[in-house]
Amino acid sequence: MTIPKIEWPNGAKCAAAITFDMDADSLIHVARPSDGHDRLYPISMGQYGPKVALPRILETYRKFGLKQSFFVPGWCLEQYPETIEAILNGGHEIGHHGYIHEDPTAHGAAEQRYWFERTLESHLRVTGKKPIGYRAPVYNVNQAVIDLLIEHEFQYDSSLMGDDLPYILDTPDGSLVELPVHWGTDDWPAFAHYDEIGYMMPVRGPSAGLAPFWEEFEAQYETGGFWIGIWHPFLTGRTARWRQVEAWLEGIMERDDVWFAPLHEISAYIRSQTETGSVRVDQLPYYNGPVALR
């Protein structure tokens, strides 16, 4: 068996993307629907993202000439239109991330469709266009989600963990590019401490918390891979952490052989490479029913 190797554009040694899930305070409302509106500490913690962290993040991107991808629940699009306008004015991508960070796998087919399509309506109303990329809340995807993505002509998903490199999800009704994620490059384990929604992580200092991301990047850089950060503005966008991210970015940009791009551009490039044999294909569904345990 040969190990796929993707030749990145313009001789780049690896592809890279920082993606932000701008969940804001949707998390407390979906977790505590009866009284989340009156839990001021978690509301304020979530609102730090659009109100404080996003201007800082966007300024760094402007400084380095980066265009990146954000995944925003539909409710947050409606709640923070000025932040959304700033993201779009910076030339960045906004992808589908549920309506209020609901778990799609907890719903039946009709309810799943309702929330998925309600989010599309939010995108059209606030951004003026439909998204072409998707990340599931908490990465929870089932076959029905994949079917909805294909039905609505999405180009890619970024929720699964089946490879170090982008690959294709092929179904009887169509296909998607998968831009894989992993908890190893997600900032939640390092920085989230959120009792109200059941996460009590030991919060790490900026250097200790961010070091694993840099190690993951170097491994992808050395092997010609794909590095993706899955971050949250109210976590990694805080002052001390973001200062370190900015310093790291400055060093990476000086190498001049890393392709930083929004996910829609990486997805389109991967699609263009499918005939070269360098892109792996997964056939879906993985299983047609429960696995019999004997």
C-alpha cells in the first residue's frame, strides 16, 4: 500500500489553515435552555469572542495578509451582525455550524433538516450567500448530515478524523471533500473550563497549551501534510494566548513555503487533484446497520 502524497500549490511544503468556531454564547443557551439567558458569567465568556477577540484576530490576519475560515452558528450570525460584517469585509469565509450549536445526531430526520435549513436561511439573510463548507457542532456527524450536505451542494465537510490529509467522502448520491480535524489541534482540551456545559478541563498556561499545536504543525510541515487549527475566539483569542499565536505566525510566514488558505480554497484544490491518485477516497456509508456483537 502506498501512502498518498499531495503536491501543494507553488511548491509549498504543506497546507495550513486556522479555523475559528465562533460559537459565542450559543453554548449556554443550547445547554441550559430554561435559564441560560440569566447565567451572566458564561454569557459574558462567550461574548468575549465576537466583541473582543474577533477584532484582535482580524487585525492579525490583516497584518499578515491572511484569508481564513470561520464557522458560525446561524443564531450567532443573527446576534452579531457587525462582527459578521467585519469577517466578510476581511475577505474571510463563513461556514455552516448548526443553528445554535445543537447536536444534529440527537435529532430525527425531520428536525435535523429543519435546523440545517434554518441555518441556511440565516446565512442568506445575513451574509447574502449560502455557505459551501460545514463543520458539525462537537464534530457530531451521521449519514443524514452528509446527505443534507450533498443535497444542498456543499463542497466540503470539516468534522471527521479519518486521515492526516484531505480526502474524499464518496456516497451513492455524490461526494464531498473532507478536511479532517482532530482533538490534538483543537483548543478546547487545553483551554476550556465550562462547568455549565459539562467541561471541567485543567486550564493550561499559554505556552503549555499552545506548544502541542506547534509540534503538530512541524510534523505536518516535515511530511508535506495538512495542518488545521480548530480554535474558538473566546479561548485562543484571549490576549496572552493570541500574542503567542501572532509571534508563531510571524515566524511561519517568514518560511515562505507554507500555503495558508481558507478551507474553500483548499477544498477546491483537493478536488482538482483527484485524478492524480494522490487523494484517498472513503466510501459512505461506512456501515448499513448496527454491527452485530457476538
